[in-house]
Amino acid sequence: GNAGEAYRNGMQALMLPLGGLIGMTMLALIANRARSIEMKSVPEIIGSRFGPTARALAVVSLILGYLVIVSYQFKAGGAVLDVILRREDGSSIFPNAAVPVFIAAAFIILYTMLAGLSSLAYMDIITGSIIVFSVVVSFPVLLHQAGGFEGMRAAFEAKGWTGHMRPWGAYGGIALINSILPAFLLVMGDANQYQRIFASRSAKGATRAVTVLIFLAFGIEVLIIADAWVASSLTTAGLEE
């Protein structure tokens, strides 16, 4: 999503990871305490402090939130599958757009059922390493192909995308809140984050891991947006496409 914002609004999208950064910073501050709580889910933590009504509301909120999150993950997985398996003439091998989405959903659900948290931890190491290597290497390559920042500026001006080299201006107050607040709430309420904290060997280890995550995740988010921003200067497509 942030990469798409970088394509539409350019350099100004670099501020979007602030929500995740603030959320992870707060998570690091409470990791030690969260690790010491003998509970397995976020609603349980909220319920122990604010009562059964708050726990029920937390359950409903998380269910609704995860329905949205999982649905767009299924859709994204289907889109990637469709692109990878397209014919040489560019046409899709699937009879309609829903088929690759159902295939992606079936794979994700089956993997989740069979893998569990332990397998997920090892898979995170593999996929995380690939992502970090890719975004770090691709940025200087793309910047060189674009002719540096001056080449990007000239390309954007030629396409009429004059705002793509400005660091601010695309997001007003409400738009900025709409972009940053969901990421903050996701980090603070994401059960995956707390399950990883609970699974750590010690409270000290959990705090150290979350602290490292702050810098790694923020750096990766910024690089993903920067890659999309630089790459957008190399495209010939218009914003309407």
C-alpha cells in the first residue's frame, strides 16, 4: 500500500511508516510487562484490566480488523499468482480474477493450519532475509537507472508529476491520520506481535527483539517506499493507469 502511495504521491509517502514506528516504540516499552502476563491473546490482556465488556469489544474489533487484513492478503496473493503465470501474450490463464484469489486463500489457510508458530518463526527468517536483501540492493540499482535525483526530477517534470520531488503537501491532516493511524493500531493490537513476545525465552530477550525490530522494520518500510518512488520515475504509464 505504501509503495502504491509512493507511485501516486512521490517522496511525500516517506512519512507513512511513522505509524508503525510509533507503534513499535510503544510496544518495546511494554514488551517486558506483556511478557510477564500469563495470557495468550490481546483481548485477554484488555479484559484483565478493563473487564469482560472491554474484552468482548476487543474480540469483535480484532475479528473485523482481521477479516479486512486477511481479505486483502488473499487478493494480493491472487494478483501475484495471476501475474507470475500469465501467458506470453500477457493474457491470464485463469477464467476469471476470483480463481487465483481462491487458490491463494486455500494455500494460506492450509499453511496456517499445518505450520504453527514455530514454523512461522523460521519462515519469517527466510522471507525477511530475502526482503531485506532485495530492497537494499534494488535502491542503488534503480537510482542509477533513473540518473540520480536530477534524472528523477527531469523525468517527473516531463510526465507532469511535479509534486513527486516535494517532501510534503500531498497529505492534509485527515489524510495523514487515515494513513498513519491504522498502522499504529495494527502494531499495538496485532496478536502476532504479542504471540512472538510470549514465545520468547525471557522478558529481556523480548524487549531486545522488539527494540531491534523498530529500526529494521522502519528501515525496510522506508526502503520499500523509496524503491517505488525511484521506480515510478522510470515508468511511462500515467497516474490514471
